[in-house]
Amino acid sequence: MKFSYLFIRNKPLFSDFMRLSLPALGNDVVWGVGFAMYSVIIDHMGTDAVAANSFVVVVRNFGTILCFGMASAGGILLGQKIGQNQLEAAAANAKKLLRLTVITGVVGGLIVLAATPLC
């Protein structure tokens, strides 16, 4: 791998990159603006709303950490099986991960619901 390889121009590859990456970039920009506006709106609601939102964000993060962790781990494990060309094992693991993902989603939802009376 040479450093000069970073600066090689390939028009078809660049056009594919732009076609595929610009929608993702636009999505991230819109999400960023949305989260910034969410904070601005909460801030205008007063100190009680800011305090309640701070608590809710922590509880929501506990609930979603399970789901995102499971999705990331499942993607890595399935990618490894697919990369080893073990497609039948990958399909079997995908079914198990699907069940496990539903269970972790329910557990995450229960964590959020359990904290609801505290809000």
C-alpha cells in the first residue's frame, strides 16, 4: 500500500462513491439538525423540562444500548460466517440472532417502561 494510492483518480469509482454516499451524508445532516432543534425546543420549555429530558435520555440510552449492541455483534458474527463462505451456518445464526434481537428489544422496552413512573 502506497500513500500515493489515495490520490489516484478513477471516474467510475468516484461517481459510484458520490451516488451512494451523498444520500447518507444528507441523512446525517438532517439528523444532526433535528437533534439540535430538539435541544433548542426543550431548552425553551424551562428548567423542569430540561431536567426531565435529561433523565429520560439516560433511561432511553439504557434501553437502546442492548438493541444496538446486539445488532453490532450480530452483524460482525454473521459477516464472519459469510466471509468464510459458511452460508448455511450464517442462515442458522441469523435465525437465532433474530430471536435474540426480539428478546433484547423487549428487555430494552421493559427498562424504559419500568422507569416511566419515575418520569
